[in-house]
Amino acid sequence: MAIDHTCTRDKRLAASDAVTPSSQTRRTLLKTAAAGAAVLMAPAIHAQQKTIRFLNGEPSRESVAALRNVAAEYEKKTGVKVVIDTVPSDESFGKIQASISSGAPYDIGTLAFAGHVLILADAGKLVPLTSLVSRYKWGPRIMFPINNEQYWYPYDYNFCWLYYRKDLYQAKNLKVPTTWDEMVHNTTALTGDNRFGCAQPLGANQAAQWMSLGYMWADGVSMLDDNFKLILDSPTIKPRAAAYLDMMKRLYPTMPPGMTQAVFATVLGQYSGGQIAHAPYAGRLMEVLDQRAPELAAQTGVFMYPDSTGRARAVNHGYDGWVVLDTPMREESLKFMEWFTENHYIDFLHSAPLHFQPPRMDVYDDKRWQDNAMIKKYAELVTFMKSILTRDDVIIRSVDTEGPRIDLRPAKMFETYAICEAIQNRLLKDMPANEALELACAKYRTVL
């Protein structure tokens, strides 16, 4: 059943000028959910003056500058001061919780995980943004209503697809793969001469769940049914999931060593440094190439994760958005958000023009958005990105958005990294695929 909500990926390490993140993971749901109710009951007592506190989760220099310019203009226009604090996206939910607990909650915050929106909304700590988001048409699987209200304003998609070296393809007379067999053939052909065919993170971490599951989604694997029952080991799904693990086993010899320790920045560095011929990522990779290796950017193409038969395509889901907290400044915050999203939404998107893929469909036809040097320069990539939203044959999935609606159960499944462990058991321990899946399903059931 198609659902109208979203999810991984990471932007923290992609830009050389980004704030260095702490060791806290983006999805701290299991560690924080139990304490969340008590924390979220703390009273909101701050803000006697007209000051809006905005927690930004986009730490690149360009994004911070864009928000500060917006804040300065708004203060000049209205007299209301908007203070921008910035943390890596992994830390935003914890920072918001801490602010509520201290009695000085942020008025506006950035969140990158649907489960965190659900926790805050369920505790009565968010203000509905339904009137703002209902003005526009949005792309697929980016809105997830809670009690018929919308509690966040999405500002980007972070889909993960695959990049490849067009020059190496031409030299080897290869074609863009449409099946798993063709993908393995291409990565094998391009392994050698101090280069590896592909890089797929294999650790029990966010990078692996965002960057390495696309092949599985493309082949029709689902983890939960419409009643949140685990079906990964069902008679229909288990053979497909096992085949995916076997395919990853075939890809493994074409990967660089150390992929169990790979994080998001690892793949960016490997591809931009010419060490690998294929890389999974979102639009950020092309922005990095444009800055650091423009000659390589010109030789880079894109495609979606293929399935085993050549009939389907997939991307792994990802997204980010803003929420307004129920504080004494909620009315002023709503006024600011309305002004900001109506007048400067596109300016913010331009701070990372390829990585911040618009979820609002009207933006693609807006001449202000189109009139950006990077968007013009990489028009082919932009067309590809938009096609993900408009094509009927594209599968968009992620572990934490499984099931018929937003729910904490798939969020807890994500935190177990059980599917990542299944990959490791198959690739590193040579465990039979069925056995590896059975262990993963047993672990999922402990949280379901």
C-alpha cells in the first residue's frame, strides 16, 4: 500500500565547511523515546520578549548564512528578532528535547526523522502547520498526517541513488545497468588498476541503511504489512530478500576494504578521489565534485537502483523539515514561518541547490528557483531528480517508513540495524542468506 510519508542520509560530513558532528547518531529514538514523555512534559516558560529561537540542522556555511540573512530582514521588517542556533542534523532532536526540559524550548526546530515529529506531536509540543502546507502540492511520501493535522514543513528530499563514471563506461563499452547481473558485471569490469567497482557501506549504521538497501527495495521487498506485521520472512518476501543478500555477496569483491567502517563521507571521498567507479549518494555528491573535482563532475552520470529483472527502479528515502513548537512565541513563530516559506523558501534551497531537492512541486516551475547557476549547469541531474517524483515505476522506501502510516514501530526497527547485520552475516561470515534473514527477523520482533 502506498503511503504518504517519508525518511536516511546525512549531510553533515559532505561539505568541507560543515560543523563537525558529535558521536550522537541521528536516530536516537530508542534511547530517547522512553524518557521523551517525561522530558516533554516540562513547562515552557521562556520568551517574554519578542525573540524567536530557531534551531537549524543544516550546518554548512551557505545554509547558515541564508537563514541569518532571512532573520536580519525579518527583524528589520517586523522588529521581531530571530536567533539562529545551528547543530548537525543528528543532534537536533536531542537539542530540542533538552531545551524543553530546561524550560526554555526552541520556538522553531529542524527535524530529519518522522519518528521524532511523532514523539513531539503526540506529547502536545508541536503546533499544526496544516494551513501552511495545504497551500501547495507536495511530492510523494513526504507528508505524514497525525490525527488529520500536518506538523512539519518539509524543505527537502534526500533520496539516495547511484552515480557512475561515464568515461570508464565508455572505455569498457558498458551500458547503464538495469538488472543486478548487469550491475555486478559492470562493477567487476571496473575493478582493477588501483580502482574498485563500487562502494556500498556495510556497517551497522545509518550509512548502510541509506546507501545499500536500494537494490532490495527495487526487487519488491517490504518489511511490514498494513497492520505492522513483519513480513520480511514471509513465503513471498523472504526469497526476494535472500536473493538481495546473495547479490550483495557478488558485489562485495568489487568494493574497497573497510566498508564495514564506511560512513557518508567515506563514499564522498572515495568517489571524488577517483578510487571507485560507482557511488551511492544524493545531490550533495555533485556539489562536492563541482567544488573539488570539476573534471570528474563532467564525467559523472546517475541511475536508480535496479532490480533483479530489469522491470523496476528504486531510491532509498530521506527528507528534512521544520516544526513549530508550542511555546509562548507560537503565534509569532507561525507568522515568521508563513513569511519565510512564502518569500525566502527558494533562497534557502539555493544554499545547497542540488542537495536540497524541493518536495514542493511548484518550485520546479518557479523561475526564481530555476535561475540558479548550479541548477542550470546540472539541468540533466535536476530532471532526473524530478523524475523520481513523477514516474509511476519508481519505488521509494526506507526501513523507518515501512507500514501504512507514521509509527514508532518501524522507527525502532531502524534502530536495531538488523538488516545491516544480515548483510554482514552473509558477506563476512558466509552465512546462508535464509539463516541471516531469520536472525534479522528475530531481532526485529524484539522491538515489534
